[in-house]
Amino acid sequence: AQRVTQPEKLLSVFKGAPVELKCNYSYSGSPELFWYVQYSRQRLQLLLRHISRESIKGFTADLNKGETSFHLKKPFAQEEDSAMYYCALRGPGGGDKLIFGTGTRLQVFP
Amino acid sequence: DTAVSQTPKYLVTQMGNDKSIKCEQNLGHDTMYWYKQDSKKFLKIMFSYNNKELIINETVPNRFSPKSPDKAHLNLHINSLELGDSAVYFCASSHGPQNYNEQFFGPGTRLTVL
């Protein structure tokens, strides 16, 4: 079954510390993975997708098929990074459904 | 503003009532979705429509009926509301069921069933 696991509900760090939000997936085919972010009082929005291999707001995520992981990393956290982060996997079959993990709340303290 | 909009933002109602949530997007997208976010922040897809046709229908009680009058609108009607229906409902849209399409989300509708 397709599944996305985010083991941490809450991750708290101080400003300037490195951040790694974990995401593991279960998928039999070639996965398409995304990170979405929801800042306080804002709507859910795409942060990055694995195909783009891009760095957005200092965040990067590398797809590791051997470990079935897509962890989100940032070397130096900022207070404005505080938000809810969701890892998502594009589901199989027709349509374009996203299978979300349960989310990780990142708190960055000053 | 180009965006995905939902009305109402908050909805408080009694068990057994019937209610609707409306969603509109002016992004010119072909595909629209409804997601449910429960009290533990878990997001799960409910429905997806492409060009007014239903393409995804997850295991959702048939008290939930989506309706798409045109490509820009996807409304969600819920009959005989139950306590467990309390959640935040998010509408989203994208260019279509193709690889790597970004989904754009509405602000959410917080439904509270008393």
C-alpha cells in the first residue's frame, strides 16, 4: 500500500541550527514526492518537488530510493521557517491524488 | 486575486443537518479536489474532478456528494451531518492529472458539528 510516514509530530530547534524533517514512503513504482508547507494562518502551499532538485528558501530534499526517504533539510533554520510541513506522494492510477504524511510542526526559537 | 477560494470559512451546525461548502478557482485549472484534515492534522483526499468529471472517489460515506457545475467550481454537499464530520475541508486545484503538477489549496473551511 502507498503510504507516507513522518515520524516526528513536532521538531523544535533554535535559530541557526540545522533542521531535518524526516519523510519515508512506501510505493511500488517510481515515486513522485513533494513537500508542502502551511505557515500560520496561511494556506497549504508547495515548497518543493523532488523532480526539480531545487532549493527553496534554503530547503533541499533528496530522494533516496534505497532508504525510501525524502527528508527535508536546511542548514540554518530561521524563525520564519516555523510552520507545519507535509511530505506527499503522488498516488497511483488515474487522477492526481496526493497521499500526505501526518505532518511535522517545526518550531524555530530565537 | 487569482486563487482558490472557499465559502464559508467557518461552519457550525447541529448533527443531522445538511450543509454545503463552495469552492471556486480562477486559475484556469482543469482539475479540482476536496481534502479532509482531521483534528490530528492528517490530510486525506476525498474527491477529484477533471473537467467536471469525477476521477477520484476515495472511501467516503455517500452522505458526501461533490458537485461540479463547471470547471471552475467544485462544491461539497454533506447530508445528515455527524460529529465525526468535524474537520477542516480543503479545496485544491491543478492543471490536470499529470506528473508533478502543483496543487493550489484554498484557505480551508472549518466545520464543527455539535
